[in-house]
Amino acid sequence: MNDLQTSKHQLGSLVGVNKKDNYFELHYATGEVARVYLISDGIFRYWLYPSQAFAETSDMLITPQPDPAYFQKAHAHATSDMFIITVGSYKLIFQQKTALFSIFDEAVHRTRVSQVAPLLISGKHTTEIIKQSPNEYYYGGGVQNGHFSHKGEKVLIKTDGITGQDGVLAAVPFFWTNSGFGEFRNTLAPGSYDFGSQNEQVAILKHRNPVFDNFYIIGSSPQEILQRYYSLTGPALMPPRFALSFGHLGNFLDPAWKKAKAKSHTAIRFEDNSYYSKEADGKHQASLNGEQDYQFSARAMLDRYKRFDFPLSWMIPNYESKKNTDPHAFASFAEYAKKLGIHPGFWSENGQDLPDHAELAAIDDPSSDLPAVNAALSKKNPKAKPISLVRDGLRPFQQSSALAFGDVGGDWSSIKTQIATFLGAGLSGIPFIGASSGGKLGQENAQVAVRDLEWKTFTPLFFVTDDQSPLSKTPFAFNNKISRVMKAYLQLRNEFLPYIYALSRQAQDGLPLVRPLMMEFPHEQIGYGRDFADEFMLGDQILVAPITNGKSDSQGNSVRDRIYLPDKQTVWIDLFTGDRFMGGRVYNRLKYPLWHLPVFVRGGSILDLGQRHFVLYPYGDSSYTSYDDNDQVDYEHNFAKTVIRSRVDDSRLRVIIEPTEGYYPNLTIKQETFLYIYCDQHPEDLVLRVGKDDVIQLEEYGSPETLDHAKEGFYYDPHFSWPKGFSDLNDQSRPALVIKLQERDIKQVKLELVVNNFRFAGEQLVHQITDAALKLPSKVEVDRSKISAHSLTVKWAQKTPKVQLELNGLLYTGISGNIFTFTDLAADQVYQLRLRYESGYKVSEWSDWIKVKTKKDPKDFIIQNLKVTSNVDSEPGHPAKYLLDQRLATSWQSAKTDEPIQLTFTFKEKTELNKVIYVPDALQAEGRPLKIKVEISTDGDSFVPYGEDFSFNSDAKNKVIGLRGVSAWAIRLTILDKTGDFAAASSIDFYRPLDK
């Protein structure tokens, strides 16, 4: 390479093109050579190698082979100012003078992607800058904790293993946009993708690699883009069925137990009715099989699940243990687990061999251990689908493992963070992800523990991680009331298993299990951004809106605001109560007792309970494809699908069950069929057509017992109760038709059921009527004193019990009283709102529009590019630099010391200040400052005291020190007193004046 190529420069003009056997070779004025490969339909590789070696390296993630037939379909030509490769509907356009690249798609008559500046190249980095449109949204980048829609953000493509907000558990150099293109950078080198945080008109894509090896992926939908990404990196794995049920990660090798007082916060009562806690000097050693004391063994834990009747599907008993596991002891444990119907797994660290009898694995280092562990699983059981769990990853791993991690947990913020994390993982091609219910180390809070387990019932992987904390994380760790709720949700998970298993198969075709709203409702722009990042779709039929804070009423019910149910042409039905809601609205002040998670079934859904049992919510036209297979490694050749259709016309319901297609060993050919159809009234009659000619008038029975003994018929149940397991928590029964169809050949026979005089949920879409008798809204105003960056409060004169508010075109309903606060708004954005009174199905005219702007985000005023030093060492993994990274998941922690701890912050230049905020580490009571001395330096060398010492309470609230009017080169904070024998902080942020 010449000096120009190693120095920082822009790619020069395109000066020549050669067509080779399977690629085009491009030559540039600055000496670089690039290759363009046409991989397959919609996938194009641009490979610029400064040294022109074009060699495979350990840094590369994939080495794809282009399709020769696709290359032969291409033709190329040059004009006076560009070189164009045309293949199918795509035109790859290379500007000669500017060296800019773009892809035009004639199928949609627009440019999919275009560069706005030539590639920026140096001996260490390459940077691509592409155009960003106003309505273009960005997804991907891997497991970016707390984020899934990245417009206006900068994401780091570097795995850091941090599990909380803003950490990166698994960086993936792949992103895509709703405009129909994605990019996959073929490198392990770290990078950053800036999707408009500095300039909203461009996206800046940078990697620490002088080679620019990039795959451009074009697709007409998110699914198609992810499918094509999988064609490069491998499809998502198909997990064994057992791995989708509830699991337990435990460490029964390292902990030692010691008798404790019953009132101790960490004390746990065992079978001998004594209390114990984990202690380093404990005399009772945990074990796999009770070699020393049975009640502290992994076997005893299995016994507890069985004794308390809690479903458990799998267990890894040595998870994150630092000790080598005796293979004979593990074999004995595995044999015992299998007798109980529980699948044994094994934690492998530092290349430890996988013992016999392990049916799944968890590994410490996927980059080195994953291939060997999966090979061992396959060798020990060649027919079984292997699955390994990883905690993080450095490369795309969706083909060979699932991501299972344990956040600190135990607080409300982790729930909201993890929802967005799961969404982002699925959109990055990592559909199988799970986070420990209750976290690993979090504080004991029963309400948080229940709410966390509830929503994770509807996520791809569902498990607890025990023995990593002094506190028990098992679902029976709390009192009977809490345990009953948790047991009901574990049972519910098993009822949903056929649905989740079918979604797992869809995931291989580019449809994540957990989906953002925009994937199912692409016509609604509100779903593309972060407005409702605290709710998600499980497949296309279930919407989950987890409880994410402790807001409650006087009865202890959670109060949930801002639940958005999409599509004004859709009815949504509460899974547990049957309450119906119109789509296209934001619901507020909904109340949920502790057992009740906000879960909504989309009108028209057909839920598969397995073994040809289906629950129907008839509405309009809908269909569902039931899927099952042999649950073995050759499942792609041994599966069966059954299509079920439902259609409501006026007062007639028609349900069609097509003949089953496909086959696998042990598929029962002759089966009964059971339909549970929700309805609002007793029907007139039910007529069944079997095949083309056989028409049967179904007989009605007067009780479930008589129907059970009948060969075929139906029962109108005015008190049908489903899901099972919740009837003793709340009376949530409602009318349904219970239909039993006799045993028939499912591969040969088509069934068509007609229900006359059928009615369900039709009245929910009756439009509200504007009533002139309702007075116009009066005294509608925004409380200007309460406007913040992310909220605003509106008030009005109350004349009806409820009102509706419209904010930027979105209808908010369920609002009572005379005041309401909008939350989770975007900072520094103009909003328009108006109000109308509501009385039943009647509404008043709207008030006049009110325009208001939220304040700028306080984070925008945090001073950047400063440095920090300390007079004491930091604990490993908690360096002082974490004080300045503005990531909630990281924290600084000093070494233990009795001496004052000095932190010196140096600015890039003399800087005007407004305040400094010390943010304590909320997850630990120790390390919080009680007294701080502040010193100012105007030259960077000498310091003078700033006022008196500042004293603070020992709580987790932010510690604010005013610095208005201060200009400094450096600030020294000396922590004179603290809780505990070390100091800690999540961050220390310096703010410039708000008018600067």
C-alpha cells in the first residue's frame, strides 16, 4: 500500500472496471481496488481490500459463495458519469467522479440505499456515510440493551457483556431499515453506527478495520431482509420442545450454607424447618446428589418442584460453577432428573468435556467452546436437536445457540430495558433470547418478582437463575399468594407451548417470536419508533403490555397507562377477563390485580393448545397454521401442518379445518378435534360438513360431562374458564361453545363447521356519536409549569366522568377526573393536543388545538470529552471511566479504603458549568456519599475550595451540587464520608448552563 492508502482519505474517482469470472473489479484513482459480487437475489457484496490481497482472514465472519447463475443474469454498461450493473430489478450504480454507490430498485421505482460521501479510509478504519430519510427507521446491531429502534441514536458494535441498560451483550454488525435495505459488515472488528445522533440526514457507519467488506441486502419486508441475512450467516436454530418450557439454572457445587435467624433478610427455610443462608464459612456444602446433606442438593430442588407441583422442564445444576464437575456425580443426577421427566443440562467452562447424559449445555466462551459443545451434544444423541445457551457473543450465533442471560434484576427499570432488548435481538437475527425471571442478584421485592415472571411467560426462553444471589429466585420462594400466581403462569406457559413451538419454526424464516408492533401493523407509523417500546407482540396473535412500574391504586392494583392497541379495525380481547377493546387507541388508568398481566388476544385469533385443541376468538376473516414435528434433528423432513380458517359474516360463523399436510413418525392419523369458540349468545344450530357430501347436524348436550361421554356434539358453556389455573385467582369465566368432533383421518378429511345466529365482539367497533347536547370542552390548558423533556400535563373543567385526548393524531382514552399527564414523550418536540368529553357511546365536539413543545433533554447539556482520575484504585470491572460513559448499566467502584477518595475531572478547555450530579449505584446501599468536598481549578493545576462541604442522605437519590457561575479547567470531588468502606457511583455528570 502507498502512503495515501494508509493515511486518512476519501476514496478517489472510479477510473476502471474489469469483469472477471464471478465478480466485477473496480479501480480507483487513490489506488484502491474493490470487488463486487452478486451473491444471490437481493444480496450484493462490495469488498474493498487496500492491500489488494482479497484473502480470507480470522477477522471475517463468513465466506459466502456467490451464485454463478445469478452473476450470468447480470449485464453492465457505462455512461459518461457512472458505471451500472443491472440484475433483475436492481441497478447497482457507481458514480465515476464522486465514487458514490447506490442501489436503485425498479420494482418499487426508488433508490433503496445511497452514499452521500465517498468511503472514508485510513490504515485503521473505514467509514461509510449513507443518506437517511425523515421517515426511515433503523434496527439491528445485535443485543443493544434497552434499545430496538435506533433512529437518532448511536450504537456501539462491540460486545461488552454488560447486562443492563445501554450494555451490549452480543454485537452484530448488521442493521436494516424500513425503507427496504440492510447492511452486514463482514468483520469482527469493533465499530459504531450513528443513525442521526449528530446529523439526522445521514447515517455514519464506522469499523476499526481498513478492509471494507460489506453485504448490501435488499428486501420488501423485515422478514425478507432477515431471511436473506440468514442465507449468509445461517438460519436460527430450531430448539427442542423441552427447552421452550420453564427451566432452572442453579449452582449446586460452590455454595455453602450456614444456619441463620428466621428474620434474616437472606434466610431460607429448608425441609428440616431450620433457616439457612449462603455464607463463605458455611458448614453445609451444596452438591448434586446430596453427598453431604440432601436438602442442599440439586436433587432436593427437583423434589421441591414436584412436591409443590410447579412445572419444570430442564435444569443445569452446575451453572457458572468454578469447580470441575465429577462426571459420575452428574450421571447420577441426570438419571434421577430423567426419571422425573426433567432434562439435565451442563455448564461447560474452559473447554471442560461435556459428560454423558447432558441434553443441553450452557457455555462460558462461545467463541472457543460452542462448536465443540454442540458437536458433543450431537454425538451423544445424534437424533436430538442440540441447544447451547450463551451469555453473550462476538459473532452471529443464532444457528447454533440461544442467548440466556441474568440481569441484576429486582427493580422496575430492568423490565422496561429487557422488553426493548428482546425486540432488538429479534430484529438483529437473534430470535431465541431469555433473561432470568427475577434477575440474578436483585433485591427482594415480591411485586417486581411476580410482574417480571408474568411477562417472561411470553418470551422465547423462560427460566430462573438461582444460587447467584443470597436470595432465592425460585417461583415458590415467596408466600402462598405469590406462589399461586407464579404457578398459574408456569402452567400457562405449557398451554401456550404448541403456539410458541410453531413460532419457533417461523423464526427460521425471518419472523422473530417477539415482535415490535410495526411488524404486524406496518401501516401504522407509531410502531416504528420507541413510543411504545414497553409492549410487544408474541407472534401475530398476542399483544403483551407488561407492568413496568409500581404505580398502584388504594386496593393495591397496578395502574397501567399508555397501553396502545393497534389498528382501529381490530378488536382486542383481554386474555384473562374477556374484556374487549377497540384498536387504534391508547388506554390509560387500567387496573390490574397482582395475578393479572395485561395480555390481549387479537380479534380473529385461533390459539393452538396442541392435539387438535383450538381456542377461537372469531372476528372477520382469519387463519392459522398449526405446526408440529418429530422434535428431532431431521424435523425439516418430518413435520405436519394444518390450516384452520375462521370467517364471520353477519351472524354466521364458518370454521374450516383443512386436511393435515406432511407426516412424521408417531403422528396419530385418526384424531378427535376440540374447538372452544368464544361467543356472546346461544347459537341457533351447528352444522358440520365432512368432506364434500357428508352433512351433520351437531347435537347439543346439557353439560360438559354428557359431552365427554358423547362421540360428537357441542355444549354451550355460559361459564367457560380458560386459561386453566386462574379460576381460583379470579372468576374470569365467559360464554363459549365447547365442540367435540369425533375421531377422523386428519390427512384425508376436510371439516367445515357453520354456526348460525353467532355473535361475538361485533359491537366493539361501533363508532362513537358526536352529541350536540354535550357541551364544548372548556378551560382546556397545558400546565406550563409542569412541562419537562418527556412529559406534559393538561387540565380541563370536568363536566363528564371521562374525556378523550388526542395527541399528535393518537387517541388516548380511559381518562377520568380533570387532569392528565402524558409521559414518555420525545424531548424538544412540538405536540398538538385537543380534548373532548365522553359519555358512553356519545362524545362532544373537540376543543381547539393546543400546541406545546417539550423541553430539551437534560442529557443534551452533559459536558462531553472530559477525563477523570482518582487517588485510589478501582475494583476490577468498575473503572473510573465508567463515571463518564452515561450508561446506566455500568458503575464505578473504588477499592476499599478508610482514606478520603479524590476524583479529579479535567475538561477539554475552560468550561462554564451549571451543576454536577452524582448518581449513586441504586443496586447497592454501600458506597453512597455522605459528605463531599468540592474544589475548583481555573488553570488545571491549582485548586481552591468551593463553598462548604456538601452533606447528603444515604438514600439512592441523585446528589446535586450547584455550580452556577463557575468556570473551570478541572473540578476535584473528595468523598470525605460514605456508607461502607468503598465509594461507588453509576455516573457523575457535569452540566453546562441550559441557555448555552
